[in-house]
Amino acid sequence: MNSDIIKGKWKQLTGRIQEKWGDLTDDDLDVAEGHSEYLVGKLQERYGWSKERAEKEVRDFSGGL
């Protein structure tokens, strides 16, 4: 799924995102507003993952939509 689709469905996805990555706050998701790069950065920060792992997590998540 490309970033345009994520942006378009952002409000619908926030609940599923918080289920998957519970350490992300509502504020994190409000600021992200569908920007996958910001989401990748927050996953790195919250979970201590490498950029590659965070990108893979977002790709895998968005692929299952």
C-alpha cells in the first residue's frame, strides 16, 4: 500500500495501529497523520528497532490492509 492510501485511510487505521503497536500514543498518531516516514521514526524510538526493521513492520502492516 502506498503512502497516499495510508493517508486517505488514516483515521480508520489508527485503532488497528494502536492494537499492533501499543506503545504509540494518540499524540504520535495525530502528528503522523499518515506519513509513513514519521511512523517509522516513532517505531524506532519507542521500540528501539533499526530503521530497516521499522520499515518492514510498516510495510507488512500496510500490506495486510
